[in-house]
Amino acid sequence: MRFAEEMRAVSRSLTLAGVIVLMPGEIDFAITADQKAALDELHLRKIDVADRVVVVNRGERFGESTTREIDCARAAGKPVTFVGPARAST
């Protein structure tokens, strides 16, 4: 997962603010194409149950998966918020 540390930082910040966070699953080893497809579908189902979607925006173009997730959220009438990476607290 690209930008995992930034997403974890945003998740920590939202969690401390009392928000329930559903993040994409983190897999740190090679997976099959079928497993990737299943995980992508699972993440779309997380969007189905979410109240809103927060996208960590590093000022770069979004990949195919992120674009599909944004489109899915918007099609379901979910607000999509774009945030910069949160700073880890020290």
C-alpha cells in the first residue's frame, strides 16, 4: 500500500478525535491477482458502510484503485475529503 505511514497518521488523528476509521488492509508480502481483486472488493464494501471517505492527498495523481474508490464513494452519495498527510505526534 502506497503512503501507508501517512494513512496511519491520518487514521490515528481521526481515531483520537472519536471517529471510527476503516482503512484499506495492509499486506506486506506478495499476493496473487485473485487475492488483490478480493481485497479491492473488500475495500469497496468498507466504503459502502462508511459515512465519508478521507483520501490522503500528497499532491500527486491518484492511481487506478484510488480513482475507483473515489468514484464509488461519490456514486453512493458519500462525501469525499482530501487531506494532506498528518504529522506523527512526538
